[in-house]
Amino acid sequence: MSETGTQSLTDEIPAGGVFEPPAELAGSANVTAETYRLAKEDRLAFWAQAAGRLDWSKTWDEVLDWTNPPFAKWFTGGELNVAVNCVDRHVAAGRGEKVAYHWVGEPGDTRDITYAQLKDEVSKAANALTSLGVQAGDRVAIYLPMIPEAVISMLACARIGAVHMVVFGGFSPDALASRVEDAGAKVVITADGGYRRGAPSALKPAVDEALTKVTGVDHVLVVKRTEQDVEWTEGRDQWWHDLVDGQSTEHEAQAFDAEHPLYIMYTSGTTAKPKGILHTSGGYLTQVSWTHWATFDLKADTDVFWCAADVAWVTGHSYIVYGPLSNGATSVMYEGTPETPHRGRWWEIVQQYGVSILYAAPTVVRTFMKWGAQELEPFDTSTLRVLGSVGEPINPEAWLWYRKNVGNGTATVVDTWWQTETGAHMIAPMPGVVATKPGSAQRAIPGISAAVVDEEGKPVEPGATGYLVLTEPWPSMLRTIWGSDERYVETYWSRYGKDVYFAGDGAKLDEDGDIWLLGRVDDVMNVSGHRISTTEVESALVSHPTVAEAAVVGATDPQTGQGIVAFVILRGGAEDSGEDLVTTLRQHVRKEIGPIASPRQIMVVAELPKTRSGKIMRRLLRDVAENRELGDVSTLTDSSVMDLIGQKMPASS
Ligand code: WT7
């Protein structure tokens, strides 16, 4: 630990173990105890009321059709245009001059975009996509840095009923190619590059490489951001400014069915092949919009909201784009990293725009904690009143540090549990109503039913641990896995029957009935809030010519939550060149998946611990990786394997 004076903060916790809602917040909170009561009494009426916050061109016939579980239809027969709900209706209501985004580029350039300007930009981009032959239902891949064009592209797709599929700019050409192929995208929107840690980082070459591997992409639209040199494929590539800037700002938006697909987002599962999570329109926007308003106690006229995620993750989709815009909020959008050009960059931005609601991941809170509270001191962050957390369990210590040092000891911390699949918040203490407990996401939000169950699916007793399940369908739920209804049913709706959603997270129920999330129970790691499958990394390693077999585990890491630790067996003839080999393999994984999947440690071993049925015992490898006493080794074919592996492990890690 550095010189931060990190004595334990647990003495900050009031007697009783909870923080009562700040009086000011409680006095005018968007959600009240009555909201919980009404939602409990009639869940569907509650969601219908939430849907009523949106503009529908045609009202729905039925709130929920659950006659064919697990295939849900919400707001059947209803019609709306998602982009119109996010943009046009605010302009029509006379709020066109309101800032939608204070955009901040990493090098220091800024751009304020009003709702009226956003409407023009989205309309032009919609016209441009139409001119490229994009029609409702077609898929458009978006591979962009955190620049306004990312949001504009997403909304342009939504406006014309095209399905966007955003790929994180840090993903490799191979990862991009497999997603473009699986989704069947016909257009890719990218940029020459983006800024990352003070330097331009190229994007276009990755698209060029990816497109040598897939067919079907007719057009590549390129935003100029860094002015880096780019290769050009005539007839396929076009500059965004050449095509979009000259388009008309008039665009008549058509309404689409509530179940019209809105986007696909790929996420890691237990196999090497990422799953294309499909979200649709009416239900998704209803829950995203309601939760953005409720969970953060949004006062759209006065709050300045900042969700510090990348727009390419579901957090960005729901809480940089669709939630805030549907609510007519003003948001900050920041392109870069927290330490560029200095460690106070976030607080400088908070001060500059008067940010009042901040939504961030525990991994970044722990980084700030490591840097120390003095980094905040030069800046006025007193405007902050609600602090959200998302992506992984937040340690009580980090929670307390966040409240004390970022929230000036007065802000409310809201830990939000949800997933790419759930689309929106599911478990979170509603501010102003629920007294908060450091480290626990606590309870299902109004309109949501969650439970902690045992192996048989029976609810556990208070004090016990089990698996988190969702026992009723919800508006923003995924509708399927793109191209594989079967995998959808099998992954989420088979363990406890066709109407119980298995989230893949372990959870503990405490004596008050509050839920504590314990992390994934499947072979999925959580590194800095990003889901990475152990199998995916293993496959990447095994695809290298020197590797015969690989086992990957997530080991507890003070900074990133989990760190990736790989054990590899070399092929006959391959030589263990020590650090050189480790570097080569790391680079190989970066190339195959992306930098976020690069293992923290790679160990060359002679054997892997296996059961008699040949299953690798990752549990034991995790013990080694975390420097623990080994658990039960009795089911191993050969227990001496573990002695050899143990000797390999550097003691310091
Ligand atoms: C997994 C979902 C939700 C957007 C970001 C990640 C973990 C997420 C929490 C939380 C404990 C959390 C779970 C979940 N997770 N939020 N507040 N407390 N765990 O989305 O990549 O789909 O990952 O992240 O393990 O299953 P994702």
C-alpha cells in the first residue's frame, strides 16, 4: 500500500450497520416506500406505468406475453421509435437548447452537444445509413472510441430500425471479425483512431484486418479523430464527414414494434464462443429509462450525470446513451483514462461541469484509493450527491472510501447489480428509501423478483449462501442469444426450469434479507468489471503453436478484482524460454482476444490436475494462484501433480 494512510474505514459505519438516507434526499426522492408497495401489489401495472413515461405511437395490447417461456414479449402490439424517445421529443417539448452531452476528449478538446444538435446529427447519420442501403433489421457494427459519433451512430441505427452491434475498441481484429460474422453486419462504422493514455491509438487497421476474414461488409464509414494515416479500400471505405455532413437534417422517423430488435451485444459465456445478447425496443427502453431515473434519483433539470464506462459495454449502452437521453438528462462523456494527463482528471471534470451523479466501477474506486485522497483535494467535488457502483462486488472498504472521499461523507452510494443479459439494474437500494449497507447490493428494485436458492432451487435460509435467480420475467431482459434460441434456453433457463432465470452468480442472503453478491459460479472471470471466459483464454493459448494444453483461472487481485492466471503445458519439442515465452504468449492472447484478456501470470507446468473423468480441477489451480492451502485433492488421478505446480508458483504473487 502507498502513503494513503489507509487505516480501516469500518469505524465510519454507523451503529446498526447501515447509513440512513440523507434527509434532503429522502425528502424529495423519486422512489418511495409506496413505489415498492405498488410494484409488489401489481408488477405488470407498475411496469405499464413506467412504460407510460415514454412516447408510444401506438399503445400496447398486453403488458407481458409469457405464454411461451422463456421467450417473453413485452408491450405486445405497441409501437415506438427509440431514437425519437431519446432525442426528438425533448426538442419538441422546448428543451432543444439543453445540453445532452458535455463531451471531453482525452487531449483536452471538448464539445457540448444540445438535444437540438443531437437531433440534427442523428437525422443526418440516419439518412447516410439509408443511402448506403441499410434497412430495418440490418446489422451495423460500430467500432469507435468514446466520441460523440458512437452515440450518434447508435441512435441513427435505432432511428431506422437497424440493429447496432458495438464492439469495444480494445478488442482485437479477430474478436471484431468473429462478432461481425456472427451478427452478419453489412456496414462497419469506425475511426482512424482514438486517444488512449496520452497518445493516439489506431483503430482502422484492425477493421482492415478483420475484414480480410469475413465477407458481407459492403461499407466502412470512417470518422476522422486522430488524423492518423489510414489504408483505404476504394469502393468500400468512406469518410464520415464526406458522407454524413452533407445529408439533410430532416428525417421522418417510423415507429417500430415494441419487440423490434434494438441491439446485439457480445458477452463471454462458459464456452469460447461469445454470446450475442439480443435486446429489443419497448421493454428495454422502459426499464433502462425508469431505472436511470429511479436508481440515481435523477432530477433532470438540475443534475449532471456521468457514467464513466465505455459506451461499448452494456453499462454505456444503458446509462450513457438510452437511459440519460430518454430522460432528457445532461451527461458528461469522457474519452480517456483517469490518469491522463494527471490523477485528478476525473475530479477536474466533476468540478468543471458540476457533476452530481457519478456511476463507476469498483476497480477504478480501488485505483483512486491506492492513489490516495490527496488527488481529490485541489478540486471541488461537493456537487456529487449520488455515487453508483457497477461491474463486480464492491468491497465494503472501497464502498466506504468512495462515500467518504468522493462523496464528501454525505453522498449516497448505490451498488447496482445487473448484467448484459438483464439490460438494466435489477438489484440495488433505491436512494432515499433504503438504508445502505456497505458491500451489499441489497434487494431487488421495484418490479423485479430475485431469490437466492440452493442446488434444488429452494430459497435458502437467512445467513446461507446459494445461487442468484430471477423468478419473474422483466421488461429489459434479453430475448435470446443471436442465432441460437437453444443456447439461450440452455444457458439461462434450464437449471431450475423454464421460468427461472439462472444468473450465474453466487449470493448470500443475510439476516435482514439483503443480498450479497459473491461473484461468478461458472467459468467466467471478472477482470476490472469485464467478463472474460476462462475457456476463451484457454482456447487462445492453445491456438499458439507452442502450447498443448492450458488451464486458466481468475485469482483474487487487489486492483482488478480478479487477475488472469494461466497454466500451460508445452507441446513436445517446444522450449520453455522463460520470460520470452511468457511475453510471446501474452502477446498472442492480446492479439486473439484483446489486451484485457492478457494473463497476469503464465506458468509452464508438466501436468494439469485432473479428475478421473478428465476434468481439469480449476479449484486447485485457484488455490495455487491465490497462495492458499490446497483443498481436497482426493479426486485427482495423481496428487503429486499439485506438488510440482506448487513449486512453480512464485511465492510473492
Ligand atoms: C456480471 C455481469 C452490469 C454491467 C457491467 C457488467 C458482476 C455486475 C455487480 C454488482 C456484484 C456484479 C456479476 C454479473 N456484477 N454488477 N453490483 N455486484 N457483482 O456486465 O459484463 O454482463 O457482467 O458482473 O458477476 O453476473 P457483464
